[in-house]
Amino acid sequence: MENVNYLSVVEEVMQQIKSTGAFLVVKSKVDKKINLMTIGWAAFGFMWRKPIMTVMVRKSRFTHHIIEKASSFTVNIPTNDLEEALNFCGTKSGRDFNKFKECNLSIIPAQKVDTPVINLQGFHYECKIVYKSILNPDFLCQEYKEDVYTDNDYHTLYFGEIVACYKTIS
Amino acid sequence: MENVNYLSVVEEVMQQIKSTGAFLVVKSKVDKKINLMTIGWAAFGFMWRKPIMTVMVRKSRFTHHIIEKASSFTVNIPTNDLEEALNFCGTKSGRDFNKFKECNLSIIPAQKVDTPVINLQGFHYECKIVYKSILNPDFLCQEYKEDVYTDNDYHTLYFGEIVACYKTIS
């Protein structure tokens, strides 16, 4: 396990998220339920004087149901081939499947947050949720509405302060 | 002028924005008024299947007044020493000063958007505004409220699709 500066790997990590995806893990503080989903979109920045990672979850998702009761999330970006698992977790719902079991993925405790990380070879971001923004279609351009939201299933944006960032070799 | 991939320079650009700042330029579509301000916060991501840069402007700012009537913005990150100009544009208002004149900065037309870029040596991002989010303090963590918003002067977040990104040598 090697701690890394979140900016020093941001190019590699963003390319990976864009091309093959990453696992977003969430855990409810109420019933301790854990779920994961595949994300292909994210943002990294420096906002409010803090390192921030932003993820987006549609209202219909089981992950949305859980993250609404969470205070943190983790993003796990595999650097080895987990394409099948990424596909499965991007298309199946945690309401119907135990995705960890189906994909042979195991979790381990995070360093700084309550939500676990996935035991995989790659990058791990531990984020404390500091802000959320429910997407308001009134302020979204028409093109994106037509491209992304024909079903009106809008995203909520979750802004997480990056409290730990490291690379693991399985 | 050299076109660059927005991700390939994101580490350098974010470090620059964090440490010395960058110029955000806005132009009203109504009266064509142009203003600039210094920003020290920003985010880069891949959202809605597009490269996105996010900037934040407080409601009290003259720049806010203008960007609310704009469809684009540019961010100009100097790589030579413009510390004095960055300080001036971060502390003085365009209501009171012609900041371009005071700082000896000139503008040139952008490639893809209506808002000009600054004629300086560095990186230039041209962004089409695709979404804005008015910060809702109800969803912000208490720590950030106390650190950043004791005056209740909240930011609006402007999400810009990056339509051009290049590096200039003066």
C-alpha cells in the first residue's frame, strides 16, 4: 500500500474511470447495508480549500438509496482487468444481487472512513461527504437533457473531501 | 499555440490554480461587458460524457452579475510570474476598476466561445456553460459553512464543457 497525492495520479485515474470505469462503494449508517456500482464519470478539484472528488448517482439507483444515509464513500479504480465485474456492477442492481459475491469481490476496512474499500489492485479514494447537489434540470443545457435524461432520472452530485488516497498491489 | 488534452495537463494546471491562481474571464451577452477575477479553486472531470471544468463565483461578485448573463467563460492559467495581477484581480472589484487596464492585461478572441481569453503565456480553457448549481447551505457540512461562509455569501457553481484547451507562449 502506497499513499499517493490525489493530483499526481489524477490523469491516470480519470483516464481509467472514463475508459473502463471504477467501483463506487457506499454504506448506510442506518442498517450498515453496503452496495457498489460502476461509475464512468467523476470530477477532481480543489474547492473550499480542500481536495474534492465528485461522483454522480441517479435517483433510481439502489446506491442512491444507500448513499443518502451515508457520510462517506470510496472509489476504487482497478488497474488489472476487472472488466466483467465492472460490467456486472454497472448493469445489475444491488436490490436483486449481492454484487460482491457475484463478482468475487471482497471488502476491507478503509483507513479514514466508515465505508470499506474493495480488495483489488489499483487506486483507492476515501471521501467524506461534504456537500450534495440534486441536479436541477432548469439549469441544465437542453443538449445534455436530451442526451442523458430522456427518462427524467436525474443525478445527485455528491462532493467528497478526499481524506485518503493510495495505491495497492492486491 | 499548442492544443493540449485537458487531462494531460490537469495535474500541472490544478497545482498552479491552487498555489498562485488563475484568471476567470466572463462576458455578458446583454451589454458585452467583460470582467475578470482570480480563482484559486476549480474542478476537472468527465461528466455527462463530456470534459467539464467547474468554477465557483460568490453572489456578491461583479463577475457573478456578468456570468449570469453569459453562455461561456474562459480560464487562463499563467505560467510566468503574474502574481501582482493575480493579487489585484483577486481583491479588487470590476465595479471599481478596469482590471485589464490596471494590470496591463490584454484580451484576444477565443477559438470557440464568445468570451475572450487573456493574452498571456500559459494555459487557456474555453468553456461553454452547460449547468449551474446555486450552493444550498442545507446540504453543506457544518465545517465548510464555518470556514468559508460566515458571511452567507454563497458560491454558485458553473459547470463548463471544455471546448478548447491550449498552451500559449506569450
